[in-house]
Amino acid sequence: MAYNQLPYLAIFLPAVLIAYKLTPAAYRKYTLLASSWIYFYLCSQYLLLYLVGTTVFVYLLGLAMEKFPLKSAPRKALCGIGIAGLFGTLLYVKYTNFFIKIINTIGSAGTGWHNIPGLHILVPIGISFYTLEAVSYLLEVDWGRAGSDHDFCRVALFLGFFPQTMEGPIARYQDTAMQLTQGEDLHLNNIRDGAIRIVWGLFKKMLIADRLNTAVGTLFTNYTQYHGSMIAISGVFYALQLYMEFSGVMDIVIGSAQMFGIKLPENFRQPFFSQTAAEFWRRWHITLGVWCKTYIFYPVTTSDAAKKWNKFARKKYGKYIAKVTISAMALAPVWMFNGLWHGPQWNYIFYGIYYLVLLELEEVLEPVKKGFYKKTGLSKDSWFWHLFRILRTWLIIFTGEMFFRANGLRAGLAMFRSIFYQFHISSMWDGSLLKLGLDAWDFAVIILGTATVFVYDLLKEKDIHVWELVSQKKTPVRWALVYCLVFAVVIFGAYGAGYQKVDLIYAGF
Amino acid sequence: MTKDEMKEKITEILEDIDDSIDYASEEHLIDDHILDSFAIISLVGELEDEFDIKVSAVDMVASNFNSVDDMAQMVERLMA
């Protein structure tokens, strides 16, 4: 029951809203929890036990940690046991067969271990997301930034609130937990704003992302049959599909929560206006980036080893070398983790290394960049350089997403190589694009839909919030605009006969 | 060291990292993405040396780095 499908939008969500409204305020948290676990059961059946088990484990550890003072060894040990248990489960469920495959590959090269059969392990929905939230809770309690929660229902909702189950956002305990159990009354404004946000998400997903899916599938499956320019287009199409799909689903998720008066953290902030790869990652899948920064990057950079090195390097080699080396030391685990978190595939690991190298290069080249602007007298804020940096970042994004989506690392590398051969720009107009399962009408919808989202994002970038403006208009104008959006989804959405059902991409991670 | 002297020293350190920012008027250095995490790493190293404090991962929250005032408050707390 994906968030963009009718069973969720027309039955499940309204049913939960009604049940929530009918429940006395003090018991609404139980309605939300029962709904959330029912939702999980409908998606993953008995694998719900993983979520319930994780919740009990984390809840009890939180209570146990409270009995020991901050920074004490037993408190740290309990937190360590918790993190090991949580990541151990994630590793077992998601990566066992990956490791067996590696052992078998090494074994076939001479050690004799090459016949270990793969295991049939079912993966519960959203395990990658709720595991990170559970680790976050334990660390926040260990560090004393959050108190141990005595309310089991709140911990359970923090980990399992149904709109977040499939794709996050990965929240911090302090940011959402209290809201989930407050039993806030339903307000018409919240329901209206949440519903508009949901329709906006459907617009992005169904008009653009799901329509592009056919072309993306064709290009990535049959990449050997296409020349360089079409391969380059595959990266552009997939980046666009992923943005429209993931940010669209986040709109549905955040809109669903908004209906209950719950504010979830945003996961996107106009990422295609980024001027550097580092900035892109501050605007794309924000909650994963914040998680990595909070629980990997800063703990590494503030560790004793890093500080000792920092002090030594600053004295011996200067501030620049110290900064560059410390960055590398902290970025390496962040990006290895980011790549592996997406799944047990070499191209995801490569994707992590790709951004590690790019981000480190940005740091290394910082003085060169400063020197360039100083010598030439050019302003880095001029519109030309601004646009140049945005387009350069697009190239980085498109290339990265091509590796990310490729059917394996070998395919990704072959696709990348082929971009430099037989690059015919004429593919854009010679009819090649119309042989990807999309006709001129499809492309017209994609282009108009993308242009609409671009204008919306551009206005948001300028701090102009479209829906706030709309809400200030007179009722007929408001309704006309909302109807336009609803009809656009109903009439131009890629669903029904002629379209394949498209699973949520990030729900697979 | 008085609080004003402390703020002056912190501003000096910040200007050494990036002199294009008006630190006296900025109150959302982190929330508005004016300082990034790489700048924060350099800043933390300098603050530790200058004030003989130990900044840990627990202190790495936006509210400790959003303005010179916030940083001075954190330094004061860690010196105590």
C-alpha cells in the first residue's frame, strides 16, 4: 500500500483521520500507533515483529541507560550494545547475501570457500530508515541531549509513525517524538494544507516521475544499444525521475502528517539550485545528510585521535593541510556509510566514493578558487558564475545518478565510457527520444510538469511560498488553482492502462 | 578574560576562516548555511587551542554556533 495509491489515499488515511477524531485526546496516540502497526503489517506482514522488536529493545535500553550518570562506562556500553544490535540486524537482513557472494568470489579464486548458498531473508519495509532513527534515539539519550522516554507508545510512534514507514524522513527524536503523542485536535486548516501538499506530491510523482520510468528503464536495461548522447540523457532522466519521485513522496508523507498537526522535517530544499556538490547534499535527502553529519562526521572530527592529528598537523604543516586531512578522515566513513546504506551493491559503494572524492576535491581546491577570484577580479556572486556553478553541479549530479541507477557497477562504468564515444547531439531531435516508450504527448507533459515544478522551486528559492500566497487569495481563486492541480493529476497522471505500476524507489533502500 | 574580549577573539578566529561575513550582525550562521561543517571543524580546533577547552560531538549543535554570542556562551560553559 504505497502512499501514492488509492488504498492509502482514499481508504487508509481518511479512515485513520476519522478514527483519530473519534478517539478522546488522551488516547489518540494509541490510535496512531495501532494504525501505524496495521500499516506496517499490510506492507510487510509478520515482519512487523522486526519493528516491534526494535522498539522494545530501544525502549528498554533507554530506560537502563538512565540509571547511569552521563559519560559513565555502563551508559556508554549499553548504548554500544544497542547500536551493535541495531546495525547487526540491518547487516543480517540486508547484507548477508552480499557478503556470501564476496566470500564465494574470493573462494573461487583459490581458498576453496565458494559454495556457500545464499540465504532467503525477507527485508521488512523501511528497516534502513527506522534503524537510523533508533540509533539516533540511543545516541541522543547517551549524550544527554534527550531524556530516556518512559512512554513506550511515544518511542514506538517515533520509530513507526505510518507516513514515515517507507521512505522517512529520518527524524531526530527531539524534533518529532513529542508531537506524535500530543493528541492534537484535527484542524480544518491543517487538513486543507496537508491535502494540497499531497496533491502537489502526486503531481510530481504521477505526471513526471512515473512517466519517465519507461524511458529510464529502457535506457538502463539496453544501454549497450545506445550511443553516448542517449546514455548522457539517461543520467538526466533518472536524476529528474528520482527528484520528482522522492520529493513527491516526501510531499505526500509530510502532507499526511500535517493533517494530524504533526510537522515532519523537510527532506529537500531546491537541490537543483546548488552551486557545489557539498551544497547539493545539504539540499538533497537532507535528513540522511544531517544524520551522517551528527552521528558520524562530528563524532569523528571531535574524537581524540582527530584532535591530536589536527593539533599536530596545524603546527607542522599549517592550517590548510590540517583542514584537508581532517575532512578526508571524517568524510571517508560518512560516504562509505552513505553508499552502503542504500543497499548491498557495488554501484552504491562507488556512488559513495564518487561523492567522497568530489567533496574532498572541493576542499583541496578551495585556495585555488579563492586565488582565481582574487587574481581575475571576478565576482563569485555574478550571475554568470552563479549559473556556471549550478550547471557544473548538474553535471556532477547527473553522472552520479547514472552510476547509482545502473544495473551494477560494470554497467555503470561501461555507460560512463560510452558517453565519450559517438556523442550525437542530433539525438535530441532526430526521433531517438521517441523510441524509448514515450510519445510526443508524454514529453510535452514531462516538460510542462517540470517547468511548473521549476518555477515553484525558483520562487521558493527566492523565499516566495506559493501555497501561502494562494491561501491569501479569494476562495474562488484558491479552489480554481487546487482544482487545476487535481485535474492535472487525474487527467495527465501516468497510471492505468498503458502504464506500468511504479514502486516507490526509496522504499527499496 | 571578559566576555567582550572573548567575543572579540572569536570574531578574529572566524574572520581568519572566512572574512567575507559580517559576524557582528549574523545570528543564524548555521541555520542559514553561512558556515558549513568544514568551517566548523577549523573553528572548533582554533577555539580549543585559544580557550583551552574540549568541544565534543555533544556540543556540535546549531544553537552553539549560530552567532558569536552563542559561541561565547558555549566557550564560557566549557571553560567552567
